[in-house]
Amino acid sequence: MAKSLEVEHPKKAFGWAAKDTSGHLSPFQFSRRATGEKDVTFKILYCGICHSDLHMAKNEWGMSTYPLVPGHEIVGVVTEVGSKVQKFRVGDKVGVGCMVGACHSCDSCANELENYCPDMILTYGAKYFDGTITQGGYSDIMVADEHYVVRIPDNLPLDSGAPLLCAGITVYSPLRYYGLDKPGMHVGVVGLGGLGHVAVKFAKAMGVKVTVISTSVNKKKEALEHLGADSFLVSKDQDEMQAAQGTMDGIIDTVSAMHPLLPLIGLLKLQGKLVMVGAPEKPLELPVFPLLMGRKLVGGSCFGSMKETQEMIDFAAKHNITADIEVIPIDYVNTAMERLAKADVRYRFVIDIANTLKSSS
């Protein structure tokens, strides 16, 4: 006989959830599973707000299940570990990113690329092995299999380190995989938002020359003086774009809005690589002729594996890389979502869960 949910999920939890496609978030009582033998339970201290949280809260990708507790840039402190947990102890600083499960039997999993597993389980809004729907980090506690938990080094601040679990790994992984991490290379970063600003930081730490490509000339000073980019291109300025033709080894495109690819392909050197990490809602037009004439490549990348994510966090700690954040209380979250929709954030909202999420029960 199947156990009831109360037996399977005895841990009382509290968070903020979207209840319908309005995306409006409000207080929500729910439950987490008991700490299994390979599980890590931790008290959530901070959770970043990713643009995908906004899409999911409003069901803009047509895959949301309500009630939905968003959040996959989650950091905190371990409060309990299962009997077979080997990597973590009570008191450790840890994080959970975009996924909490995979099949562990397919080719992707066998190659330590769980993020490409066909049965990969997202941190929230997905069906877990026990049939329940996963809930994210806009909440007070988290229970996760130790395989999907990363160790946060002591010198990495938890608040500004949290967004690295999605934004950070989403740009770090393609820089490494596509070989755009070699000192002296020239890499373009399209879009200076949550992903773009950390892409600049990681690329610079790898010894790469970085050019920021943006529609907004207003971001030039920020890119050059604050983030340390080497140069700045206004993508609408045809003279600037023409002058930079054929100068880049690769480009990381973080933009999720509709935009033309032809000018970006033109910036690439022979055999250059344009890597898409933003996800526009409609298909983009891909001109093939300039790919043929320059043996150029257009690729994609989806966050990163657990091995890559731990590697990225350790690299960030070594090079003092954090996200630029605005810390907010939980009751500001709906306003933050409205501002995020208008790109009015520099560059990532992070919810102070520990100090502002209070259960009324």
C-alpha cells in the first residue's frame, strides 16, 4: 500500500508560490520529504531570482504546475544529512542549482552530463521520482540528493554567490566546452544582464579579451570601468559593427529577446563560434551562407553538469567572482518580478530568505 504524502513528506515547509498564470506570488504552506539516506537537508539563507522564474510563474513556457514555488539559485547551511551521505556534514555551506535529479543510466549521465539527461528533473515545477512536484528556493528549507548539492567555499559570499548556480554556470560551461577560455582569445558577450555581466567576469578571469555587445550605449561605462571589459560595441551602430568584423574567436549570446544573428556571425573570425545561451520565445533567423564561407559554428548550451557546477563555484571563489546583486525581502518579490520584466535590475535580485521569510503558522 502506498504511503500517504504526510508520511513521505513530513517536513513542514513555508515559501511563496504562484497559484495561477497571473504569476503573483503569495505565502504558501507545503511539505518536503524526510531526509533520505543520500539526502542533504539545509536551511535556505538566500535565493536568486532568475528570469526563468518569471516565465515559469506565468506559465509562459506552457509547462508550469500550480502551486509553484520558484527558485533555483539556492544557498544555505546543512542541518541534516542522510546515513549514506559522504560529501557533506551539518554546518556546511551548500547550494542547489537548476536540477535535483536525473536517470543516471543514459549516455548523458554516464558522461557526467546530467543536465542533458532526457529525464533530468528540474529543481521546481517538475515531477520527482516519488510522483510529487518539486518546489524551489523561495522557501525556508530544501531537501536534495547529495549528488545535486554543491559545496560553497568559505570565502564566497552566499548572497552574491547564489546567482552563480544558474547565471554563472550557464556562461562558464560554454566558455570551457567550446574552448573559448584560452588566454589571449577574443570573446564577445551579447547582452549585459544577469548572465552577461558574470560572463564578462569569468572570461576576464580566464585571461580572455572581452568585448561587450549591447543595444544600449548607456551600458558602455559600466562594461568598461566596472566589469573590466576591454571594449564595447553598440550593435545598432553599423560603423562600429563593420569595424569589428572578423575579430572574435567566439561569442556568448545571452539575449532572450528577438534579435538578428547575421551581424554577430559577421564579427567572428574564420572558424569562430557563436554560442546561444539565451532562449528567445520565437525561432531566430539563421543565415547559412556566412557560416559556409567562414566555417563558422552556431551552438547552444544549457546550464551545466554537477561536476562543472562545482568546478565553476571553486573557480569563482579562487578569482573572487560574484554576481552584482540587489538583496530584497521576500515581500518585495512581486515588485522585483515586475522590475525584472522591464530589465530594471543591476544585475540580479537575491531574496534574503533567512531574515525576511516568516511563517504565520
